[in-house]
Amino acid sequence: MAKSPKISASHEPGGLIVHISGLLPSLSPAEQRVARLVVSDPADAARRTITDLATAAETSEATVIRFCRSVGMDGYPQLRIRLAAEAARRVEPPDARVVGGDIPPGADLAQIIATIAFNDARAVEETAEQLDPAVCEQVVEAIVGAGRIEVYGAGASGFVASDFQQKLHRIGRMAFYFPDVHTALTSAALLAKGDVAVGISHSGTTADVIEVLEQARARGASTVALTNFPRSPITDVADFVLTTAARETTYRSGAMASRLAQLTVVDCLFVGVAARNRARARRALEVTADAVRTRRVGPGRRRG
């Protein structure tokens, strides 16, 4: 099976801001300060000279140039042009009180609701925009031909891993999810060529998930990483890398936005797998739905 190429700094199908956000953890501290200014207000950054931007980021002009190269730009002039174009196409929140991803001190509940709704919706939209259909197709192909599929995740990503396993299992795929890392490691050690292991980690730095995926790869299984950061450590042990575009904030680490973005990718893969044999998938869904039909409370039944 052909391996998917690792994502390069110049590959940014979802837009420059999404691209920079994904690379932020891999940048130096000084470059991160530049990145945060650029991401928070692309239009303002595009208007600044290199000296102005360096001063605002409390760094040097040389660091700004290094930042440009780190994110795939030839230099600062190209960055300014791209930022101006990005700002022009940027969708603004429908509520004027929604600014950026953070919820400001003193925000009332209406503002909290508007901010969360806007940023959750944006995470799904930007994830879909930057998702690589060619890599998705390769992953679907691997899953369809797999003898066994294992999905790994910890914390909030564990809920997504469990959801993916359940979806695949319902259409008759031999899929497993192990929340305990020891069980996951022992199971991964029994994988072989033709099997598929999927590791889900928003940060891409979750040691448990990386270690299990590494074990699966060592046994010959095809490995898939789903992460928000294309240069994170989990990508080093993955044959295929799929990325989300969620922006976690001060109060919302492991937030719903990241899970919604991950679930968007999971649903795309699930439907892609199901579409390969629609008749089989439909029958499996009907049979499994019928199996639990009697477990639902009918409309005539009321609590006393």
C-alpha cells in the first residue's frame, strides 16, 4: 500500500490561518508570538511593516523572517499578501460581541452561547475545508480491506475513538476500542500486515496513543493519525495523517470544538467505508437497529 506524503508547510488547502494554527506548537517561542498576532487579526498583521510586527511580537525582524519560512512563505512580502487575501475572505461572527475564540471576563451567558456556537461551527467548516480527500480515500481503502481495525484515544479523544469503533462495528467491520492503555498495547502487539490502527489525539502529543500506534506499526499494521497539528509527534508513527482545524481556548482545553472537528473526520471516513458496499452496510444497520428496538420506551409509556 502506498504511503501518504507527510503534510508540507506549503500545503494549506483550508487557508493560511488554519495552516499557521496547526503549526504553532512546532514553532519557537518567539515565532509563536508572531503567529498568535497573525492568527488573531490577519487584516491588522497585513497592514503592518515587518518592523511593526516584530515590535508588537516583542521580537526581531529576523525572527519574523524565520517565521515566514517556517510556515512556507518565501518572505514577509508574500506573507502580507496572503494575509490580506485571507482577511478578505474571512467570515465574521454574526454577533458583534463574538471576538476570537476566548470568552472575555465578564461575558454574559448570551455572549458565551454565541461565542461557543460560532467557534464550534467554524471548527467543523475549517476542518472540512482543509481535509485532504486523497488521504481520506487511502484511509478508507485501508479500512475496507482490513482484517481488523483498532482505534485508540485518551481523554476527550477517547470518546471520539469509541464513537468511530461503534460506527464501524455497526456496519459489520471488525473494529475494537480499548480505553485502557495496557489492553490497547497487548492488542496492538497482535496486529499484523493488513490490519489498521487509528490513533486520535488533538494535540498529537498523547504518549499513550503514540506508544500504542508505534506498537501497531512495528507489527506491520497500517497506522492512521488524526490530530490538529501536522508536525506533532504522533505523525512520526503514522502512515497516513488526517488533520482537524479546531482552536482550543483558555477555558476550553479538550473542548467540544476539537471533538466536533474529530467527529467530522470520523463521519467522513465512516460514510466512505459504508459507501463501498451500500447493500451490506444498509443490512447491517437495519439488523443492529432492530436488535435494540425493544429497548426503547414507546410514546404511550410515561413515568409515574
